[in-house]
Amino acid sequence: MKTNKYLIEALLFVSYALFGMSWAAGSAFIPQIMRDMGIHDLAAGSHISNAVAAAKLLGAFIAASILARLLAKRAVALAMALMSLGALIPFVQHYPALLLLRFLTGLGGALLVVYFAPIVMQWFDARERPVVNGLNSVAFNVGTAAALFGLPLLLQWTVSWRAILTCISLGSALCLGLWLLFGADCASAAEADDEPYTLRQGLTERFNWLLAFTYSGTLAFYVLLFGFYQNAGIGQAKLVVLAGLAGAAAGIWLAKRMTRRLPLLRVSGLLQLLAVVGLHARLWGWTGDERVVAACALAAGFFIFLPIASLVTLAQERPGMTPRRVAVTFSLFWFLSYLAATLAPYVFGLLVDSRQGDYRLATAFAAALSSTVLLGSLLLPEPSRQARRLPAAQSS
């Protein structure tokens, strides 16, 4: 049976969007889950965060090795199976079991996000990759937006968090079943990639460090935005999510039409930084107008997601890139980005504590983190036109 590449992409996209929805909903329900379990120690919530962070770091680090050994069909099936374990969360009675399930579902999500880039390179030609890369970059955001704006409506139909999480996870299980039926390792035998390329080799390449640096600050800022900004008096996170969807769509359109990647990264990086700074205008005493903050939140979300399709495509267009090399590149990309996003909240908290609860210095640190897209884009190399034509020829 011939596998349809668009079905492959649809299953990957929907699966990761459902993971994002499950993750956002699960995080929103954590206080209620802990209360239902009879756990009233607020410090226990930190164990969930630590388990999630460990899962993301481990998953990103081992993803390329798993993909090389199992190949795409079994590697993706493993990731989807782990994400589907979220269906068991509503039925656990003990807190350690909850921690384990959150760890395993997070591990599955961290594996799948690494697999996007090499699978896209195997199945889609160079003209299609910017579109597919852009769609994949916003999958988690789509799920998060669905949870943020859909939960109040769902809670009107059912007051049970258990029913909501079960339905979402059953959708993930359905994606797993369809993947087992229609998934495949690669488009053709000619696409098989046997060239050895290890994480150790990837760590020696300057490009991989620069690529991860470029995105790591933005991801760290995004984590801080949703984790701390409500307490800091900045409640526009939902606007950032909404504008991110529009930014991703515009980024796909531009990436498909632009022959060079770095100009868009540089312009987006600069405007993202300015918008993020403006997001703090009220907190920093620059203005009392909430409309200014809302406008900056929309601009920040738009420019955070605008360059992502071009950033991923930039890595795929490097000279000599193969699916295995891309897998290693993005394994390191996500590992280093998750590491930055794990350390940033700790530093943020220390800065707040050092100022006796004043968030201004900590939010200045967060704003500075968002500058990495601009700084990284000034250091990254632009693939030559010849290098961009080579992957297209290999895919045809």
C-alpha cells in the first residue's frame, strides 16, 4: 500500500497539536488533580515541573539515536504511544503515578518534535518544506490555543477534568492507530540514509550551536511568559498565542517566496525584541495604557512565530544535509533550547526574590532572552543557492 505523504504530515500535526492541548489542559487542571488526590503541599507541584523538564531534556537528547535505530515508523509510533498514556492520568490514585505519566507523555512529545524535521526532509521536496515546517512549528501552539480558549466551553458541558483529558488522549490513541496502519519509514528506498552521523559529531559543528542559541532565548521567554507573567501583572499571554497563529501563517507564506532565510530572521528578531520590551511598558512605568501592552503582546506573538519556518528550512538547506544529520541537528537544537528554558525560570525566580517580589529586573532578564533570534541571525551562515538546489534534486 502506497503511503500518502500528506496523510503522514496530517497525523504528525494532529498528534502534536493534541499533545499541546493535553499538556495545556493538564497544567490547568493540576491544582484540581492534586486537590482530588488529597495533596495540599504546594511544593509538590515543583516535582511535576521537574519531571516535565527531565522528560524534555532526555527525549530531545536521545531522539536522533532512537530514530536511527528504529527508523521513522517505529520511532514515531513509540512517541505517539507515550503521548497516549495521558489517557491514564484521570484514573491514577497516587501522586507518584501522576508524576510518572506526566514524565512519559512529556518524553513522547519531546521525541516527536525532533522527528518533524528529518521526516519532512525525507517525504517533501525543497519547494514544499517551508510550508510543512511552518505547519509543524505551530502544531503545539494550535493545541495550546484550543485548550486556553476551549476549556471554558468544555467545562460547561462537563464539570469533570477527567472526561476532558480522557477525550483528548483518546484522540492521541486514534492517531497512533492510524499511524500504525499508514505510517512508513521513508518515501522510497532511495531516500534511506545510511551515512553515520552521531551526536558527538553534531556537537563539534558550530552551526548546530548557533541554531540552538538562536531559538533558545525565545523558547525560554515563552516559558517565562506563561509561568510567571500573570503574577507579574501581565495577563496578555492568550493574545501572544493567538497572534502566534497568524505569525506562523505569514511565516509560511514568506518562507515559500523568499530565496534567502536570514533577512526574515533578522527583521523578525529585531521586531520581536521591540515588541517584547513594549509588553513590559506598564510594569516598567512607561505607560498606564493597557491597549499599548495588548498591542505589543499581539506583535510579540506574531514575530516570535514568523521566522520559525525559515529557521528550520535554513538547517535543511545546508550543504550535505541528510535526514540523519538533520535529526542530530534538531536533537541538539531541542535539547539545548529545553535546557535554556529549564534554567531560565530558576534565574527568574532568584531575581524576583532578590528584589523582594519586584518583577522589574526579572522581566528585563526575560526580555533580554528574546534577543537571541536577532543575535543568532547575525552569526548564522546563509546557504548558497547551489546548496538549496541540491536537496531539491535529491528529492526529485
